[in-house]
Amino acid sequence: MVEAPNFLVLTHTDAKTTDRIVDAAECCRNWLDKNLGGISDEYAMKAVIRVCANSEEYSAYARGSDDTAFNSNREIVTFKDANMGSRRSGFDRVFTALLMQYLSDKDGTMPWNAPPWISVGLRGAVSAAVPEGGTLKLGPDSWEAELMREAQKKGARMTARELMEGSAEKIYENPAGMVLAARLTRHFLGSKKDFVVAYLKASIEVATDLTKDDKKVSKEAQTEEEEEAQMKERKDSGKQRSSELVQKVHEKACKWTDKEWAALDSALAAAK
């Protein structure tokens, strides 16, 4: 077991690997504090990182436990040589989980009640990041670059407005959607960091208002048909709420002219 400033690390591997993961996690936490800490005054708590000896132990542990959940019980699971055979850094699962826990600590409506593009974009941005100088260096990795090349071959594209106002389904069904969300997020973080914080604050305000009446308890389904009907109702309600949330957030944070949207399209086309 290793105690770090922001983490408790349970490890089944060697000290060198453990130290490398701890250093990377601290870099991520420093980046989160610097770039997203301003979204609220709430305290982001310590997390538990479990480092498995190998992928087999990781897979067995993940299948047999809910401890790998991002937000629920504070435990993040990875393993030695997580980057073996991968085009990512090996820290992507740790960074993504830290991001999700951090946002959840900052506000209980986050991150799932944020507009889809920013949630997808932040996850993509930290997944491709590498530790450098005590923080994270943002930029595309080889996996992202390959995905974008394949998307461009298919002629896949989205405007900045389509991306920012689109549903999660539209982002994921577009071959370029996830990469463009990450690129747009990196653009804002690099040139308009205050916008990201202001946008997330607006998301919190809107989500809090939209979820204030969520204590209603549904009647337990008695038949398969009733259960299917309830699932459909929840799905339709979720889509409607997401659309309403995006609209209201953009009324607060994105009062841009057509010329400004066009400039953002140009920035997105040049972004990496």
C-alpha cells in the first residue's frame, strides 16, 4: 500500500511500476485542479487506485466486482503494462476515471448531466494526454489520429454547432464525433480555458434545476410489458431532458453570432 497526496494505492506489482502510476495520477490531479477546479468550491476527495499485477488479474477483478466504477466507491483499477499492445499511453483508464470522480465531487449533477459533447470531449482529451512537468500535456495520440484518418476517408464531419448541440447518439454514430469532441475541448482549454469553466458552471445550474424533482418513485412493473414501457419512457424522457439541457446551457454560455460560429468551425478544422 502506498500513500500519496491525493491517492491511496493498493498494488500487486513492483515499486517502479507503482511509482510511475502514482506520479501520472498526481499529474492528472494537478491538471484537474488547475483547469477544472473553478467549477465549484466543493472539495475533490482522495481516490483509491488498485494496480493489478497483470491483465488477467485486472479482468478477473473487473468481472467480479463493481469496484471499478468511476464514481461510486472511489476505486480505480489498472494493471502493469496496461499500454502493452496499445496505441494509448496506458494511463487512459486512470485519467478518465479520475476525471469522472473529480467532476462528480465538484457537483453531484456532474458529469452525466452535462451536454454530451463536453463530457465526451473531456474524456477524450485526458485519455490521450501524457504526464509532463507535473501536469498533463494534451494532444492527440496515435489511436485518435488513426480514428480521425479513417473518419476523413469516409467524409465524416460535423460543424462545431452540430457537435455542441448534438445528442450523444449523434456524436457516437458519426465516425469523427468522439475525436472532434476531444479536439474542440482541447481548443477551448488551450485558448479559452475560462469558457470551459463557465460552460460547466452553466451546466451545473441548468442540471440542478432540471433534476430538482427527480425524487418521484416509479411504480414497480408487474409484467414484462410494463417493464418495457417504463424503460422506453425513461429513455424518451432522458433524450428530452438532454435536449432541453443543451438548449438552456447554450442560452447561458453560447450566445454567439453566425460569424462567431463560423470562426469556431475554422478553429475546429485546424485543431489537433
